[in-house]
Amino acid sequence: MKPDSITEQDKHTLASLFYKWEKHIQNPNLSKYLKIAFKLYILEASGFKTKDMKSNEFANFCDKLTLQKLMKHLEKFTEKSSSKEENLEIYPPSPKENLKACLLNAFDQQFEAAVALGLVKPSTKHNYRSAVGRFGEYLPQQIWWKELFPQQMPEFIPPRPKKVERDRRSAGEYYGLPLEEFPPHLDQQLDDYKDFRLTGSKKVRRENSWASRQQSKRPKITIISESTLERELNIIVRFLGWYVHIENHSIESLELDLITDIELLENYISWLVEERKCCHSSGVAMLGVAIAVAKWLNYNKSERRNWSDIDLIRNLQGFQNYCNENYKNEKRQYLQSKWENKELTHSQLREVIQYLRDCCAENCGYVSHLTGKRIKGNKRSNLEIIRSWQVYLIVKILVFLPVRQQEIRQLKPGETLLRKKDEKGHPYYEARITHHKNKTRTGRDRIYKLPNILTADLDAWIDILRPKAFEAVQTKESWLEFAGYKIEDVERLQQRIEMAKQGVTERKLEDIQKYIKSLETRLLSLKKRIKAWSSAEANLTEHKSLFFMMGKTYPKSFGKPLSVHGVYSLVTTAIAQATTMLYGEPCWTNPHALRHIAAKHIRKLRGDTKALAELMGHSETQGDEYAAQIMTTLDRLNNFSDNWWEEEDENEND
């Protein structure tokens, strides 16, 4: 069987299922009863000839019997049982719907037949049946089982936390100087700098060409990506904002070469560390930009590839090394606290995904005052359902495909995200990322297959859910209905507000002013949504991105491509809310933290770290560094302590 055609169900065999359960129950007798029950009764009922097998033959059989094949035989057994009992009001459950009932049904039928033939005593039934029942309960509770055999979407959403507040240090007021406030001469300098960073500038290329003909050395100019330039511009506007707002200089006095003034840089970085409570990593980044600006200012003066003949650049590099050493010391101290409220195991993340999937249900839920149980509530709007689906799918992609979030934002159906089929006709998705972090270094696009576990959900999103957003913006009425409103709701809300102001309400209220305020807020929200209709229509048609903003707070942003902050906030908040409900406290795991968790997980499994690193788009060494940040001494010793002294072929003989 070729790797491309191996399904997730093929990776699980009956022997591996026995092993997982045996580790779980820690009871050799139950394990023995289960294997006997399968060999003599369940597998026989399912069409396999196993009862006369010797121990080693049965062990080999279990090693080769895949979960996929076992489930197919159990399905056939269920269908056969149903056809025999035509008058049944309730048909036997399928193994995917109720594995325990299916296994017990197969066991009971075959065991009773054996009793009738005098092959076994009825008194032995309990031990076997107990083991089968517990095995049938255990497997569907495992997260990998839920992924292999997803159940129907629940009828209503699970409980969700009202609000999850994050403890964070105060970021302070934003002090950056907006680009639109730059004086004209600084705008021109910035344009020249951008050209230098993105292309090397035509002038530089001409000079380098002439220099090469004269066989004289010229400095090396590194070209960067748009996303890297965007980060540099953010650093520049902050530095210049500090110079104007904190140091009280005039905007007219601004020049780009101020960024290379070492005395100013020392003052600025000290202010960042002491007043803003930043790490020296901010200084390292700031000096990286200062060095780039210095190269732009001096490219026609340097005659060495490494710029070492420019004193300013050497001094800035020395200062950057100093900040980097400080950062390394800080890093050792804060890494542990940094991960205290971020780290989850990969298994826990998969439980988070299941919770987020349940949050995609079509109806609200609430606790009944009569029974105390959670029951179905009102139907949710299409906007709420699609928003939940997008959150679920983005988190799921980043858990099973821990690429940089930049690549998620670049996915476009039919362009950078292609649906294909393997040699057996199984569908899968392939990504072709043209703009990525390492493009300037490798010169190649990133092409990779998405895990099969994402295929069905991507199909549902692309073919069913995402198109509903495009249908919604066709008319004002459909736009409002999409969000759960009607055009006449404006007049109704206005009438209720006027009546409430006169003291007339539908029911007795303790605080009528609070009620009026609530109605006014709803009316304002509705008016904003009506006004946002034309913007939403235009936003959706301006791009082909797989994911887009949902306009929860600002309806006018609906349909725009997701931003860096948008994905960061979406993922972090979703995981915090899910972990609050699952584990009792929020875990603020961001998209980049998912890469660290994946790097740690593959190393604990002793998996192919090189292949995962290539999929993630970085070196294996970088993956080692990611894992090292969150792997404790205990993690490393648990992987190492047992049998570390054995040679490879000794393990093979074992």
C-alpha cells in the first residue's frame, strides 16, 4: 500500500486498540477476557474465521486487521441483523453511532449460539461481556476516535463562558507617529528607503553592475519581503513617535537618519525597557532597522561586502550584540512564566477542536428551569454559525498544520489552495504559497499537502458555508436576515423605546432605564449593520481569500481579508474560551505557540522532526529550539530514561 493511499483508519489495528486499552485499564484479566471474546465470538459474528487460530496466528491476525476493515465488517453484521428482524421498531445501532451496543450485540448472538451447542457455560458470560462493554465505551471517548468518526453536529451549542479576561501588563498609550503625519521630506526619504529594502533600488543595481565590470567589490544588499518591511515601518513610526511625543521635538525636525543616532537609540531602548517594561528583544529589532537605514545611507560609500568599512554600521552592530546578550539572559528568566498560561498538550488541543466544532451547532442552548438540564434554544443566525465555523476551522488547521499564520491568510480556493485526488480517488487539498518568509532566501514557492483530517471540513466551508456570505450581501433584506434581523425591526425597536420612555413595557422591570439603554444599543447596532451593507458587498468581491473578517464589532469590516492581529486574536480568544469550559481556566495559546507545541509533540513521539520542520517552513534546528523552550527536564528524561543503554539491534530483537 502506497503512503498516499493510507487512511487514518489504516494506521490503527486491532492489536494497537488492544494495547491502548490494556495500558488504560491496567488489568491483565480484563485484557485476557476481551481478546478471548473477540477471537471466539465478536470476530466470528463479523465474518472472520478466528476461533480455531493458535495464539501466534491470532496475534498476527490482529496486527494486520485494520480498524477500517473491522468497522466495515461490523457494519455488514449490523445490516444482516437488521434484515433478519424485519419487525424491529428500533434497528441495531451502527458501530460508528454506538460501538458498545454493536459489539455487545455481536457478542451476545455468537455466545448464545455457542451455549445452545453446549460449547460454553452460561455462567462465563459476565466476565467476557463486561470486558467487551468497557472496551466499547473506552474507544469512542478517545479524541482520535472522534476525529476518525465525527458524530453529527449537536442540536445546540455547549455552554460558553460569558467573558474571559486576560491578566496582562499595561501596554501604555500608543505613542507611534502615524504615517499621514509625516512631513513631505520624510515621506520622500521613506519611499527611497522602501525601494532600497524591497528591490535594492535601480540606482544601486546600476552602480553594482558598473562596479562588477570594474571588478571592484561592493557591499551586499539584502532584499526583504513586504511583510518584513511592514514590521520595519512599525518600528520606525514608534521610534519617531517617541522622539516627537516623549522627547518633545517638532515633527518638522524629523529625518530618517535620526534612527542611526546611537545616543538617541540608547535613550529610546532604555525607555522601552524601564518605562514600557519591554525586553531587550525590542532593542535588537530596533537596531536591526537602524542598521538597515545606515546601509541605505552609506551604500555608495562602502567597498566591502560585509560593510565593515563603515564605522557607523560596525558601532550599531556592536550595540545590537550587546542588546542580544541582555535578551538571552532575560529569556532564560521569563520563558517559564511565558508558557505558564499558554502551553497545552497536543491531545488537549484536539479536545479544544472538538469543543469548537460543537460550538458550530445551529441552535442556542439554555438550562431549563424545570429540569435543570440544558436544552435547545432559539435558532442562531447564519452569521453566528459561519463565524463559529471559521474559528473552528482556522484553529483546527493550525493545530494539525502548524504553519505560520501568514500562510493561512494567503489561502485562496483555486489559486493557492487546490483540491486534488490521489491515485485511489481520495480527495485532499494542496497549498501553494508564493509569498512566504523564506522566499527571498530559497527563491521557491512552498508547496505542501494538507492533512486528510482537514478535507471534509474544508469541503463544507468552501462548498456550503462560505458561499452563504456571498449570497447574504446580494440585497439589503438578505444581509439583515443573515445576521438575524428584518428591515421592519428598526421601526419596532423605535416603538418599544418610545413606549418604555412613557413607562409602558411588556413585563414588569426593576430598572427601566437599563432596559431603554439596552433597546437603544440594539437599535444603534441594527442601523450600523444596515449602513454596512454596501461596504460588505464591496469587501467580499475585492479578494479571493479563504477566510475573512466577520464584522462582529464593526459591521463595515465584514468581508475584508483577515489581518495579522485578526488571526492572532481569533485563535487566542477561541482557545482561551474553550479551555475555560474544558479545564476550568483559560489558556492563552496564540498561533505561534502552536508551532512550539507541535515541535515538542513530534519529539516526544520520536517522529520525523525533519519532515515536520519542512512542513512548518523552518529548519530542524529551529524546531529543536522551539521544543526546548517548553520541554521540561522531566519531558526529556521520560523519553530517555528507559532502555537508553540498549543498542539498536537489541531493541529490534526485543
